[in-house]
Amino acid sequence: MPVVERRGHRELVHRAHALRPPGPLREPADESWSPEGSRIATGDHDGTVRVWAPRTGTELISLTGHQDWVGRIAWAPSGRFLASASDDRTCRLWDVAESRQLTVLRGHDNYVDDIAWSPDEGRIATASGDWTAAVWDAVTGRRIEVLKGHEGRVRAVDWSPDGRLIATGSDDRTVRIWSSDTFEEISIVGVHQDKVASVAWSRDGTRLLTASFDGTSRVWPADPDFDRLEAGARGRVFRVLSEDERRHHMLPLAP
């Protein structure tokens, strides 16, 4: 599709169809391509989830139920199901093929900021402003476990490609990895200088890509060399480290 660009992104002109819902013209809160690339899902400020045909700009279905804006949309790997996260503190699961709501995930005490499907589509991970992430049964909607440990709003969550690990990013500046089997925190793999806005696994599951309010994107090894990190920290700090300092240097907490 031809693109004309003048003076950077501010004057980027696309010859494309406009996906325009009814009502006042506003940008969607989030949008996502389906896995096979034939559809686009958008979340709107009025709480509506819409699915579009990108070639024609035609709205295919409209899904309603949220009571506040939808800030995040995630397709299931199969492309049949959608998950939507909202400021109404819920996550809703939808069967796109049948244009209906499957279940509502309730339990967070603040906005739901991010969502991720497990590779087998059996579970959902959510990130919330209540300082927690959570894991849910995608069929029953039951909350399986709450992941506690962050010391601020959890803005980002992603499932590793093999389904064994969950990564989270938070306003406490840390990037953490959790076991999806025991739900224990495995490690803090990175520390930004400001809030962590997003996390994403590499396809081989060995690295994590993060973006932060500190203006950087960084790549972290998903299995950091703690001996090297601790040796480096001890070379700079000639005393016993506090728990906060150990977190800052990405070291495991003392037993």
C-alpha cells in the first residue's frame, strides 16, 4: 500500500480505509490485527469492541458489555477468540465467530491495563492498577492465582512462547518473571529508570523487550547471570545490600 511521508511521522499520509465507528470522531483506545491478518479489532472509549475488515473498512461485528473504555485488545492464537481489558476493572472474553460474550473476569480492584493469552488458550494473564497481575481460567472465568510482588501499578504482561513463564512490567520500574505452574516470582530481570509500559517475549523465549517512560526500549536476557550481576554489584558496594538495593541491582533477595 503506497505511503507518502513528509517531515517524519507528523505528516504521514496513508492511502487506506478509515475504520470509523459511529458517533464523535475519536481515536480508538487500542487496536490489534488477528493472527491470520484478515481482521482488525479495536477497543473504544465507549466500552465497545469492534471487528473490522481491513481491505474495505467494513465493520463486521460490534461487541458491547464494558462500562468504561477498552484500553487493551488481545486475539487468542487461533483467531477465534478476543480478550478485552477495560477501566471498568474487568476483562471480557468474546467468541468472534459467534459474536457473543463468553465470560467476564472480575476480581481486580483497579483498571485492567493489559491482557495476554496463554499459548494453548486455556488461561489469561492480566495486569492491573491494583499492583497485581492475575491468572484466570479462560473457560470458567475463575481466577486461578494473584501474582503479588510489584510495588506499583502493573501496566504490562506477556506469556512466554512455551507457556511456562509470565513476564510483567510495573510503575515500580521492574521487569519480573513468574512461573506459570507455581506462580512464584522467579526473578527480576531488569530495572528501568521510570515506569515500565510494555513487555514482549522474543519468539525463542530467551529475551524480553521492554519499553519505559524513561524514553528507552531495552532487551533483557530472560535467564540473567545472577553470579555476574552480584559480583558487579559487590565490586561497587562495600557493605551488605538492603532489599531495595538488591532489587535495584537486579539481584535475588537474600534468603
